[in-house]
Amino acid sequence: MSAEAPSESEAEQSEGRTASGAPRSSTPLPTAPCSVVWSKGHPFVLEGTHGRARWVGVDDRGRPQRLTGADLQRRGWTSTRSR
């Protein structure tokens, strides 16, 4: 019997990450105003409460970025900052 170490993609998937390295979250996004989540190393804050709530943050170049909840689900998000 030989104990083989899992491949990198298997290890990422077992840690709740996609093959691209983005965290996967099966829990719903927070809905309270001013909630903060992290995606791709950047914080996003929920703004707006009636109808058109958006997650607002910045991209890698510091430019403002507005995302929908569906956008964040596709990108991957976490409630804590990853190190």
C-alpha cells in the first residue's frame, strides 16, 4: 500500500476552493446593510437596501467596482479575509 498525497486541485477542492483558487461558498451572502465580504483579496460592502442592493469595492487597480450577489457567487467569496 502506498499513501499518495492528493493532487493540488484535489487539495484545493477539499478545502472549499475551486480549481481557479477562488473560495467556494454554499452559504447565502449576507443581506444586512454594510455587511462586508472578501473576494479575490478585496473587501466588498453591501450598499442599498431596497430593490437594487449592490456589493461595492475596488479592483486590483483601485477603481470602483459594483457587483451583484450573483457576480460574487460566481467569483467566490468569504466572510473573512484570506491570508
